[in-house]
Amino acid sequence: MQTILITNANLVNEGSSRPADVFIKNGRIEKVASSLTNQAADTVIDAMGKALLPGMIDCHVHCRDPGLEAKADLHSETRAAVAGGVTSIMEMPNTKPAAITNAVLEDKFALAATKCVANYSFHLGASNSNMDELLAMDPKTVCGVKLFMGASTGGLLVDRAQQLEDIFSQVKVPISLHCEDTNTIRKNEKDAREKYGEAIPFSEHWKIRSEEACYRSTALAVELATKYNSQIHVLHLTTAKELGLFKAGPVEGKKITGEACPHMLWFSSDDYDRKGALIKCNPSIKTPADRSALREAVKSGLIDTIGTDHAPHLWEEKQNPYGSAPSGLPLIQSAMPTAVELFPLEMVAEKTAHNPARIFQCLERGFIREGYWADLTLIDTETPHTVSKDNILYKCGWSPFEGVTFKSSIAATLVNGQLAYIDGQVNDAVRGQRLLFDR
Ligand code: DOR
Ligand code: ZN
């Protein structure tokens, strides 16, 4: 395996930034020092003027593989991931068949080994009746459990009260939660249908998938987690009101953590008239005031991670009317640029890499440390890029960010010391590894 020397980087890691060189050997970070110019290497990358961050560990990705490959697959979406500076993904179980047994999960791991350009793990999905599977899961080789406490794409809803109690009390790995109260949503949907018939405007989405629906479900999750001391990670927070259920402070010692997603940090209810189905997702994008509160919560530490909820659907499907346009947006290629736009680089590293690694106890990833895997993202903070059809790598070929100019660009991405992306090109020969967990 080739050795790589990165020189003159602005190394952004563990709360500080400093000039440094990094030497990579056997896929790992061999040495970090202020100067390594005497070090021989097969490849030298001059990173002058660029920021070197630990690669993003995206704990919330839908790749549609297996079963829904017309929308996306593990190869296409991990190509987009590395082009966006993401080096590891934790994928979701609403594939076909749904990943609610360990046997199906292992089939996904086998598929990923042949297809993923980034490192990977897969959540085991909770259902109303798979407690035995959840308890049989190997905590050292599987990232965690995904629990839909509200119905969304794929129909993996857990709504049996006893099953919820069992999951919160017995599962010992992180439980990633989709929180929306389905009864509240159904009632709002019925009201909207009475008012608009089938011609519900997309601008109603945030009132149907409402603040109350989110708050009720998140409050229940926090109540159950507090009762049973479970470790929960509440995904895609969308409202200021829910933030009152979270505590600021370092992830270490917290059992209840939260995620913000790029689309909720960027768009607001003001954008539905312009973007329509392209920003329809569950939970919904809420008001400008909610967006401001989410941005502040990332800064204050009420929100711990940025994950994408990358959820590609076909352009043609998104042309449907409100009732049949699927929820979810492709996002993974623009998450790091969005974060760099909104937050200081040290905070970006913390929310996209350090904290995901801490919450999921990733083994030897998420930090730029000697001995750790060389999962790295080199960001050119001086060269803007505009999202357009020419540079979108998603299989579905569109992005809600089309036309947006970000002030930074991803210059290079290394996965286990391999150059997976550089100069605008993905190295298709690179394959990621299965993530391991120190628990
Ligand atoms: O908008 C969403 N899309 N929310 C989800 O919960 C699922 C996701 C998808 O898989 O399309
Ligand atoms: Zn999701």
C-alpha cells in the first residue's frame, strides 16, 4: 500500500487548528508533526491553504440497496459521499427486504464489501416483533438499532407500547430514533384533505408533519430513555420546541443526544413555494425561527452531530402531487460544504466526525491521531463551488442545493489511507471497510 505525505495543512482536530504535516502508511496515520519534510513518501500532497479534517462519519444515510436500486445503490451513493468529504456511512434499514433480521443485515454487509467506496455499517431495524433479533446483534460489528417511532418511508413503524418499553430497557447499543407522532400526522392530513382535496400544496407539509407531532414523539422517547437509562440518538431534529428536551455539554456522559441535518439547517418553510417536493421530507423542514434555533443548538451543544439523512428519490417521483411525492432528499455530497458555510471548522470536525465516533464508539476513527485509520477530508476553504447537474454524483441526478454556491470545495478525501477522491475525480477502485465498535 502506498505511503502518502500531506504537507502544510491547516490541521483541524479536537478543538484546535494548527499547521501540520501528516504521514500515512498502511492505511493509518503514522505521524503528525509540524514538519515532516524529510519523510520520503510515494505521494506528496501539498495542502498549503487548505484545511485537513477527520472525514465525516455520517450516521444517517439511506442508500436504497438492496431492493430499490433504481433510486440509488451503495456504490453510487458512496461515490457521492467521498466527493462530499464523507469517509464512513451508517446506513438505514428501510431497504428491500427491510433489514430487521441479522441475516438480512449480513447480506447488506456482504454487498457493501463489493460496492462501498467509503467505510460502512448498517443499522438493524426495529419492528413490532423482532426483540430476539435486536438482542442477538453483535455490538462490536454493527453500529446500532434504528427505531421509527413515527411512520415514514418504508413502513418500519414500532407503535406497540410494550415493544417500545422492551427496546428502551433491553437494547444496549445506541438507538437512533425517528420521532414523529403518527396519530397527530394522520389527523392533520385528514384536515388538509378536507380543505384542499387531493391538491394539497407542498407549503402545508410542515403543518401536517407538525411541530406538535415531533414534540410529542421526541418527548416520549426522552421519557422512556430517562426511565430506562437507554442510549438514544434523536435524528433529524426540526423544531425549537424539541430542543428544550436536550442538554448542552460534551457527548461523553450524555445518554440522550441529537442530530441536525443540512437541509433543516439550510432551508425553511419559506422555501416550499419555490422548491415544492424537492424539500419534502419527514420530519418536515419547519419555520425560519426553528432553523435559527437549530443553528444555535449546534453551536451551544444541545445538538451533538450533523448527519445527512441522505434519502434519494427519483426526479420523476418528485414530480408527483403532494400525496404521492415521496419524502426524502439526496444530501450527502453537500453536507460538509453546508456545515463549513455555517460553523467554524473546529465545530464542523466535532459535529461531523468526533461526536459520531464518540456516540457510536467507532474503533480508531473520527480523529486525526497517530495509529488511527487515515480517514481524512481536505477542504479548500478559498475555492467556491456551485452545485449543478455537472458535479452531482447521486444516481438520481438531482440535488435540492442545485444553483447554490458554497464558499468551500472538497479538495481530496482519503479512506483508510487511499485517495478516494481528488481533483474532482472519484477513484472507483477504492473499497471501504466494515466499521468496528469499541464496546
Ligand atoms: O424524508 C424521509 N425520507 N424521512 C424518512 O424517515 C425516510 C427517508 C427515506 O428513506 O426516504
Ligand atoms: Zn432517515
